[in-house]
Amino acid sequence: MSFKKTLLAAAAVVALPVMAQAQPVSGLYIGAGVGGNWLQDTTLNGSVNNTLGRKVENEFEIGYVGVLSLGWGFGNGLRAEIEGNYRSNDVSDTKVSGASIQSRASGTGTAVSYGAMANILYDFNLGSALGGIVPYIGAGAGYIWHDYQDVGISAVNGDKIVYNGDTGAFGYQAILGAALPIASVPGLAFMGTLGHDINGTLNVTNSTGGKEQGRLNSDIDNFNHSLLIGLRYAFNAAPVVAAAAAPMAAARTFLVFFDWSKADLTDRARQIIGEAAAARGQGVTRIEVNGFTDRSGPADYNMQLSVRRANAVAAELVRRGVPRNEIVTRGFGEENNLVPTADGVREPQNRRVEIILK
């Protein structure tokens, strides 16, 4: 079996449950997507009875694709998932080199691919920079079966070439997509497999008028491109929160401060988080954990740093017994400074996380 640089587009297009601002996926989630699949024209350089070469070209119609996934989010943008996929394309035309059959018949049959992949993905949570859209990238590896079901060509005079059978091969993919908290958004992924050996039968009239009959064996290419749209449901996603909700009168706030450009918790920070966890009592239904930075770094870096700080505080609250589903984490970057400063100024009071008990 020879190696082929074949591309098979998967799709991991998803949407999160409705919420005012996208949250990093944390814990178990499931996803599903459907869409269109384009299987590129395939050239089969096969042999007849292991001796006579014959080139067969298949063209395919636009088909369909479906994927199911089960995954786990680590709360910091990283996700790992297992994906099952299925693709199907009907043949639109088949041509055979050196045989007159190609002018007197059309292609028939269906090409199917199905298999399982293990994927690693990363979500780029950019806050409101893209209107809530969360781009993501990923890569995966697995096993793909390619199945030819009566793929070939047949004429009224009995001339025909037909391929049947399936073989499996190692598969790999690179994933590119985007998600919205309130709606699904298209995405793309690209996957390759090793070559597939599939057998066929041949009975044609050759260019000199003679008959050729025999058994075909070919190394099958598998180039697919898919576009999907779908949904993802995270089981422990944060509840619906208004982006600029005013604090309730009974809310209590605890401030945790950080060293410059750090998201590590100091001993004093852990003490304050412990006080917040102990203050959680009857009547507290939600704990907001909001991260902030000073204005001494690039805005994009500060946004990610504020998210990491919020996630670090949330993890410590969970360690101290607070249920994760009561905690909402958000990063605000350089916004809402306690101490107004010019851009580029390091201000310790602005490098903080606010724990708000509601």
C-alpha cells in the first residue's frame, strides 16, 4: 500500500449554548454537524490480471457528510475529542484509457468514507473583538475506511468496469473553524489517508476492436473537501449572564491581586479565595470571577492573561468545595481599571480578579 497525499475534509463546526459572552469550554460536551462533501476526481492506475495497465478516471457529484463528536474542555481553550464521520458521493462520469466504452456509457455507483478520529483543538477566546465569534484550530489522527459500491461504467453492449470493496487506512486531519455562543457558524477541516487498494472487474472493447476481460486491482486516491454547520452542547456551560449586568445590592466582592504578567496565585491570594469560598452560604446562586490586567502590555495578550487569571481563581474555588456550575469566569483585559492610567503603565491595583458572590 503506497502513501498518498490525500485530503479528506472533515467538519467540526459547532455552536455553544446561548450566553451573553463566550466562555472557555470546561468539562464534557457533545457535538454534531452535517453538510456538503466534494470528492475530487480520482484517477485509478490499475492492472488487469496483474499484467495489463489501464487508467480509469472517476468524476463525482457533490455529496453529503455527517460527524458526531464527544469531547472534554479543559477550561483554558484546549479541547480533546473523539469524532465519528461519514461521507458519501455518487459517481457522475467514468472514463477508461484505450477503450471505446468511454464514449458510449456513463458512470455509476457510490464512493463512501467513514471512520473515527481523535482530535486536539484550541479555541481563541477573543472576548468581543469579533462580535463573540470564537475561532479554533486543531489536528487529529485516526482510521478511515474507503468503500467503492459498484463504482464504474456500464454500456448496453456489455462493456463495463466495476469496482467493489473497501479498505481501511491511517487518517490525519487539520481543523479550522469558528463558533458563536448563540448560533452555528461554518467551519472547515482537512484530513489525509494512506492509499486504498480496491479490486474491480473489467469487460471492455479495446481500441483495436478486441475484448478485454479480467480482474482489476487499483490504488485508490481519496481527496475530499467538506463544509459543515452544526451544534455543540457543553454540559456544564455557564448560565446566561448579561454582558453589563448591574451588581445586585446583596452582592459581596473579594479582590485577588497578581504579580506583573503572572496568573499564579500567591499565598495571600489563596487566603482571600478561601475567605470567598467560606462566605458562600445560603442565598448565593452564582459566583462571578472576573479577570483584569493593567495597561502595560499588548491588548490581545492582556485579554488572554485576564482569562487565565480568572480560570486560576475559579480552579482554586472548586478545590475549596465550590461547585463549578455556580462559577462564571470572564476576562476583561485592560478594561475597567481600578486606578486610571495611561497606556503602558504598570499599576498593581489593576492586576486583579474580582470574586462577586450573588
